[in-house]
Amino acid sequence: MSSADVSCFDFVTPSGNRPLRLEEGVRLVLAAASAPTPTELVDLMQAQGRILAETQISPIAVPPARNSAMDGYAILSTDLNHLEAWQLVGESLAGHPWTGPLRSGQAVMITTGACLPSGADTVVMQEMCERVEDQLIIRFQESVQPGQHIREAGEDIALGSAVLYAGQRIGPVEAGLLASIGIEKVKVHQALKVALFSTGDEVSAPGEPLTAGAIYDSNRYSLAAVLQALGCEVMDLGILPDHPQAIHAALTVARSKARLVITSGGVSVGEADHIRSVLNRLGQTGFWQLAVRPGRPFAFGDLGSEPGQEPCLFAALPGNPVAALVTFMLILQPLIRRLQGETDWVGLTWSAKVTERMKSRLGRSDFHRGIYSLNAEGVLEVRSTGAQGSGILTSMHQGNCLIRIPEETASLAPGDKASIYPFSGWLPGYPAL
């Protein structure tokens, strides 16, 4: 079987097939991303975080005309070292240019961003000049360079050039770029609709009293937060009881409104089989074992589709809080970005020197929660947050990265190099400040 023939349903574990490497899981999940969400036209003010649906070509040059890079005086460079004083003939202000041609022996006071008068080719900063009534004296003329302190037309953005490309996410800088070329409305991909639910009679909603053996539902809140940070429209289905009819009814409604349904738990060995039976009645779901810790159990497939719609995809993350977040970051996040139309995202990894021994097991990737920092010599170092249990959510709060111990490595020793996954680039909504 070639790689092109592989689908997610060829790996229905844990019934005997080998665990999937992280990269294999990502590849198989991304193969399910067919068409991105449809497009819509929105005001630029409302486009933050959205994905461009078409390349943006600049209809103007930026800046549109030659202008001054600082406050000073515009002159002809050929007058330098030949005159003792210049005649002040006017002023050019930002938004109010001086329109007359500048001749030899003349100077125009000019502010930052103001258009350069016709004929002028040099700006002398005001600190080097002295005004005596309508005369201008330039001190240290020999230090003035012809052409200095001038911004050329189009030096930032050329007329007709591509400013941003389809598939790029609009952030603060991108919004400013679009505004600088006069774009008021922009075509973007619609927000991805994601339905989210939890299952289990042992799961309680925050605010309710805990009964014996119950736990509070933290996963739904963590997952809703990362989905919203990615710009998704989240449908909260709440906590569904462990009853096939209730789950079937909720998923049937969800698949008609959402492109992706996410839950956590319920897919490990020994857990309730009726969840699997419901999923298989609606569509096809593969039950995988990932060679990743935390995050071994994972289910992925589809819930079928309504007529004329793309199939509604389904993913079940591990039930432990850290495992759910880590699996989302590493495997589901690339899928969601692809479904949103984002094509240029690459999660960056850095190389850091570990400061303590870290253990793993051959054949799987361990992702320890870590804290990176620069030491006194400016070398990037990383240490673990301490206990690494997949239920210790405080380790995600204390850390600022994941430390990967790859499949072929059983342990890392102090001084070894490791790949780290900074939360600022991998955990959507992570506070960078």
C-alpha cells in the first residue's frame, strides 16, 4: 500500500495495529481536510484573526509620493557648500504640501511625512539649521549628504505588488498593511463551526456540587478557549449523559450545523462501547493509539453529512486534561487551521540545552512541560516543570513550552539538546505578555 492509499481508517487501533507516530497522525488527519470554509466579505475592522481568501494586490504605491523622513528643511543638494544662506519661501506640512517648484537658493520648511517640493532632493534636519527672519543658515554643510532623509515613493509597497497572500491570517500588522493600501473590506474564510461536548456520568459542570467519584469538567473549557483563540465559532453542547440515544441525537444535530465535532475521553480501552457504536452508525471513525505521551488514545473520522454539505469531521481527544490540550496542539490544531483556509502556518520549534535528566521510552515521543530561559551566557536552556502526569494541568500553567524526547531516545541528560515547542507559537490564546 502506498502512502497515497492510506486513510485514517487503516489504523483502527487498539485492536492490534502499531501505535502511530506523531507525524503520521498529523498527516492522516490533514488528509481529511478537503475544502476550506466558504468565503465572505467583512469590514477590515472586523477581520482580526480571519484568514484571507484572496491575494491582496496594492492599487497604490506606499508612500504615494516622495516625502520627508523627519522635520527639517527641503533644499537642492547642488546648493550645498556654495551658499551661506537660503531664502525661506514656504512650508510643506503632512496633508498640506507646498505646491510650487523649489529653485536654487530656496528652502521650504517641511514636517515628517510631508510631500517633498518639486525640485528638492535633500532634507536637512532642523537641529542643524538656524532661521533668521526669512533666511535659513545651515551649519556644518559639509556633513549634509545629498538625498538624505527622504522616503521614496513606493519604497514600502510598490504599485501592483502582492501585499498579502490567500491563506494568511490577519493580525495587527496585516490589518495595518491592508489599511495602508486603502482596503476597506476584505474577503476572508468564514469562521469554522466546531461543536464541543463532554461525556460521562462522572463529569460535573463547574458550579454544581461534586458527588462521590465525580470530577469537574475542565477539558470543555480549555478546548473552547483554544478554539475561540483560533477564531472558531464554538457550539457548546455541554455534558452529554452516557446514553446512546442522547449522544446520537446531539451528534445528529451537531453534524448539520458544524464542520467539526470534538469531545474528550470515552475512547480508551475498557471505556463505554456505546459511544463507538453511535459514531459508527453515523459515519466512520478510526480508533487510534498514538506513540505520544501524554495523549495515547485518539479517535478521528466523520459523522457523515447532510445533503450538499461537506462531511462533519469528528475527533475524540484523551480524557486527561494535559493529554487533551497537548493532542489538540499537536494534531488537531493543524487540521483546524487548514479547514479555516490557513496555508502558511508552521509551528516553530527551537533547540535548547536541557538542565536535568528527563526519561522517556523508546518508540514514543514524550512531551514534557518545560520552562525555557536564557542563561547568563545567552544560551537557551530548558527545565521541566516537575511532575509530568497527564492529569496535572498546573504543569501547563507553570510551563512555557513542551520539551520533546523523540522516539529513538530513551532519556536526555543535562547538556543534551532538545527540541522545544514554545506555547507562544503552539498554544492558541497563550498570554505572550
